[in-house]
Amino acid sequence: MRIAVYIPLLLSLLAPLGARPLAERCEPRLATWLLTASSLVLGAATTISLGLLAVTGLIRVPQLATLGHWSAHTAQRDDPAELSVALIAGLLLGAAVLMAARMLWRRARTLAAAILEAECMPAEDGLVVVEDEAPEAFAVPGLPGRVVVSTGMLATLDETERRILLAHERAHLTAHHYAFVALAQLGAAANPLLRPLATAVTYTIERWADETAAAATGDRERVARTVGKAALAAHHAPARAPGAALAILGRRAPLATAGPVPRRVAALLAPPFGRHPVLAATTAAVLATAALSTAEAAHDLHLLLEAVGA
């Protein structure tokens, strides 16, 4: 446990450096999966590593060592981790668990509210049109979900652009993008160093939906113009506080405002991205390293506990 336990912590420092290249150069669906998995795996690995380090501090306390039938003296002699490191790890572990639990509770509440809200919305083919001059469009997850579009947004777009908008929003529901956002943010809640990965996921799901709309219409340039046009319309609309349904997706009017719009437009005007096997393989190697290092550190702790057994 001298080195292995610290590897996930080191990887969580380096992983944010790859978030932007992965989001920008890799096919959006694959990028979303890789970024979400990275946030979850590294968040879990670092939490476990902190827990392992904290345990090495606990077994040095004579009263606690007695409960586990361990020798506190042997632990102080054989444990490679400094006591100060174990204490800091314990504090960080408590904060990570608290933040993750808080995030899960808030997400569960907002998801339940969104599902109830979707059930109460009268819809035709999953589409809800609301009388509102403000140009808005968003997806509400539910069983089934709903696509909500304001009359102001419909008036802003022509018939082809409306089809693009609906294809974009329905892609969010079909691919369960809210789940990717929630899982990536869970990893970031456990380890704040991973927040750039969660931020990248909110961008890649928009790119994923953009590409779905482009595939459905067969006109990438028209989709790019629609994204820009909707963004301009929403930019001039008065800001409002998002409701529960929007909070579950973590944004307001996804087609119009979520994600850096110029980057999305530029990506649509360029040729479609490939899977970029080098980035994908590198990400997989990082995740495998984190998982194996955590398993090795857990095994080392098991051996340490056997050695200090009274």
C-alpha cells in the first residue's frame, strides 16, 4: 500500500487535463460514455483509497485496535502511511461521503419531481406546447418523458428548424442524457478534482443530441444554423429561475443555451468526429490502472491487518 493507494489520487489530478481533448476530438456518444465512466471510476477509486488510508490510522488507536484484535504497536511499526496522512484521509473521506450523499438525495428529489411533472403534462406524441413568448425548449425525463416547447420558440423557427429542435430534445430523452449528467456529477461530488469531467459531459450530451438531429435531417449545416438561431433568441429572452424539471438536467433550454454554442456550431460545420481509438484506449488504460491500484491497495491492507493480528 506504499504506492498503489496513492495512484487513484494522482490520476484524479491528471484526468481533468484530458477532459477537453476527449470532448473535442472524440465522437460525442463515445466521449460521453468515457467521461462519465472516468468520473465514476476515479471518484469511487479515490474514495476507497481515502478509506484504506483512514483505516491505517484507526488501527493505531489502542482502544480501536483492541476491538479488532489487532496490535496497535505492530501497526505503528509496520504501517507505511504516516499518521498525519491517515488523519487527513479520514477527514477527506467524511467530506466525500457527505457530498456524494447530498448530491444523490437532491438528484433523487428532482428526478421524482420531474417524473411527476411529466405525468401531469398533456402531450401529443410526447410534445407539450406552452403559451409563452419567451423562446424555450427542454426535455423533461419521465415515464414517458416530455419535450416542452414554448410558442415563442416555435415562432422563432421555421418548419425544418422545428424538426431539428424536436429531434435534438427527443435525443436527450431517448439516450437518457440526464442519467449521464447525474452519474458524472456523482463522481465529481465525491472528488471535486473531477468537476472538469462532469462539465465536459454536459457539453458532450449536447453534441450527441446535435449529431442525432443532424443524422435525422441529413443537413449538418442547417442544424448548426438552428443551434445558433435558437441561442440568439434565448439570449435576448428574460432570464427565469429553472424549475425542478430543468434542474434534473442541470440546465435551462438545452438546445438554445447549454454548452458553449460556438464550439457546437463549429463542430457541426466540420466533418463528423471519429471514435479516436488512441484517446479511447488511453482512457480505458487510466480506468484500468485506477481499478487495479485500488484492488492492490485493498489487498495490501488485508495483509497488514493479518500481520498486526493479536
